[in-house]
Amino acid sequence: MDIDFLYIAGDKLHLKLAGAPYRIIGSEFGEATQARMLQIQRRNIFRNQSTMANRVPPQMLKQMEEQANTPTPVKLSSVCCDDRGKIYYSLNVGDVGGLFTLDKDRIKEKRLYHGSEFLIQHLHVHEREELIACTTQQKDGTANIAIMPIDGARPNDITEGDSIDLAPYWLPGINKALVYQSAGIARNPQGFAINRSPFRIEKLDFDAGDISCLAEDENYDFLEPQMTADGALYYIRRPYSNQRQQTSFWSVIKDILLLPLRLANTVYQILNFFAVTFTGKPLMKVGEAQPSEEQKMQVWGDLIDLQKLPKNKNLKEGDVPALVPNSWQLICRTADGTEKALADGVLYYDVATDGSIIYTNGNRIYSLANSTAKPEKLLDHQLVEHLAIAIKL
């Protein structure tokens, strides 16, 4: 299938044109901000070394110096393309986030907004109103839907409250309306978030001035909603996981039995810390430590340990392992309410105006010519975090 698309993998933005290898698109702002933060870190550690030289062990000073020489990563968080082929993307470097676009040659970067109040994600451009819808991720764990003009300005929140509102998508046509996913946050008496409700799909109609629910189920999360001109609603459906831990009788017994071992391990770790700090050597050397390769991704409002997700064990020849289980399904609900599962093991997807679809399981990108076609492999790439169809210039 002849299709151009963009995707984010390994915190980098990739452009894949049909018949050509992918190209990585760098960010001048991201690289400059990263270099500036590294200079500040090194300057601060030089000051700290001068004042702490006689107060802390040399091994600790060495560890502080190594940390100061570690660059803050540049993380691409979202990408989209308007109907003229112009690319928009968001990124963050530490607490600093921004929204950017590329010129017609897809080379020179233009900054539309940057700041440290919130992080910007999930971009989508209105085809007529010249507005960008996005998510503003707040520092208290909430997320709002916001809009801003395409020529740049501070995003203006249009939803608020103790909720997680993500993935806005403008409805095609002359009406000014969008769909998005939303979940409420449950907090304990101390104000800490302990759970969230299942994600439902809501529609915000600017002309009517109201919000309506299009899809919800207490057993499922409905993610990344998109709607086409014929009224079909697309979304990812995954089983809802209650994040609040339920204490059982057997877990209490287990904790009691393991208490002496955990206490002994705590004492050992404290003594080992002081040994490494003051002598540079651990209490015991039991062989070469193997670095752990944790695979964690921020996926639709949750930090997910990918190694703990159930995997599909019935792989066919030529298949690649998906990052998510087959229970994550891409659903199409037509205007008459008929639902159909188009693909299994879907992490992200995008729908073109002609009805063609691209989607990824996290390690491979596929295309569907339409809602009844069979998937066609486009590209293999590990840890794909986001993707979007690129309109041809």
C-alpha cells in the first residue's frame, strides 16, 4: 500500500515516505535546550564539589559528577499532519515542553509555543478553523483538552476538573466539535491519586455548548477516538484494569511471613550503601551485576510495565511480538451502531480521509486499505509510541 506516515520511536520522530527508508527528524530547540540544561548541571556540580569536598566521601562526589554529565533526554510525545501536509509535533526536555512545526520542505523547525507549566500531547489540526487541539498534561496528574491557533499561542484549556482528558480529535465537516477520551480520578483523604475510572469517549460540541458521552463500559477503556465523515467512530478497546490494590487475607499472611526477610534485607542495604559510599566496594561481591532492561511506556494516561503485559503466545511465522496483548482491539462503530473489530493487539492507529488505516502493535506498523481489508506490513521498528498518516505535499 502506497502511504506516507510519521511515527515516534525511541523518543525520536521518524518520517517514512513510500518506497524510501525512514528519515529521523531532529529538533533544534530540543538539542539546544538539552545542551543548556547540561551546562547548568555541570556548573551546579562544580559549585557543589567546592563546598562539599571535605564533607562527603570521594565516591559520592564521583557519583554526583556522573549524574551531572548525563544529558536530559529529548522526548517526542506527539505528531500530526494537517490537510496541506504540514507537520506538527510536541516534545519535552525535562519540565520544559513545546509545540513545533516544519516548513514546506520538512526541514526547518518553527516554534509555536514552549513553557514549563504543562506538557503538550495528542495533537490534531482542524481542517477549516485553523485550530490545534491538544492535551495539556498538568503536574498534579490531571490532563485537560486545550485549543490554540495554528500560528502559535498559549494553549487555552477547554476542559477542566479532577480528570484525565486525552486524545482530542476534530470531527470532519463544518461543525466545530471534537471527540476525546476521559476518565475521572479517585483520590484518598490526603489528596493522592489512587485510582481512575474507565476511559469513556465524550463529544464536545462548541456550537451547542454541551458535552455528551458516545461510548462507555465499566469493563473497558475506550482510547484514541476518531470519527470519519460518514459518522463511523473508531477507537481502541482494552480491558479496564482497576489500579486500586485490594487487600486479601492471603496477602496479609504473606506479608507477615516475609517481614523478617524484608527487615534483614533493609538492614543489609543500609550497611551496603555506607560501604559503597565510603570505600567504593560493596559488602559482598557475588558476580557481575546484569543491568536490568525495564520497558516502561506512558500509554494513554498510564505508566505501563510492558514486560508484565500478557503476550500472544500463538505467533505465526514472520510475526513480531506485540507490546500489547490481543485484547487491545481496534474497533469501528458505524453510524447505525454496528461494531466490528478491525485488528487485535493495537497500541496506536490513524485513519485517513479515504478510510485507509495504519496501526502499530508497538514493534510493527501495518496498513489497512479499508475496514474490511487484511492488514499489510509496512515497517518493523521497536517501541513505536505514536504514529500519524502524512499527507503528500
